[in-house]
Amino acid sequence: VARIEGAVSSAGKAGSVAVPTVDLAGLRARTEPAPPDAEALVAVRGSHAPGLRRRGEVVPDVEVPAGFSAYRVGYARADDLVAELSSHGAAVIALAPRVIRDGVVAQLRIVAGED
């Protein structure tokens, strides 16, 4: 606003600029993440990974290490979930499916310099 100097003036006839019609709902839908269409079983240590715990569903009858709880978590893209789980390091264990578990192990090996 500080760059505007002088009086305001018209730059064309009234109605000479057409206001575009925009499908805002459609635009938003195209930019939203895909809805989950698969599930993974993960173990979360204590109060770590609050986002996973919040959107996950507790699975009580799964054997996990002491201090961990099992959660069923929905996902749409395996690589996105692998990245998220990997970001939690030792606080999260990918239990199933195998493609998620293998992806997390591979990612953590890269971070540890073992690739």
C-alpha cells in the first residue's frame, strides 16, 4: 500500500473485465490428500507420535514390546506413510503390511548410513 501514490482512477470501461467463475469446492477437492484406502498396523511408544495416535484406532490384542500400544492407521499412499513413520524413529514400529515395514526399515537404514 505504501507504493500507491496519487488518486485512484479507472483503467477501462465498467464491465470490461470479466470476473472468472471458479469452482472453489472442486479446486479444494483436487488439492486435498486422497482419502485412506488401506490400513497399516503400527506400534507407538507411550505418548509419542500424537498425530498417528489421534487418527489411529487402538488395537488391544496385538503383541507389542513393553511400553508400546498397537494402532490401526489408514493411509492412501504407502510412501507418505513410510516417511511419516520413519520420522518418528524408534518411537514407532511398523508391524504390517510388509511393504510399509520394509519401506520404514529401508528409510531408517539410509538415515543411519547403512544403505
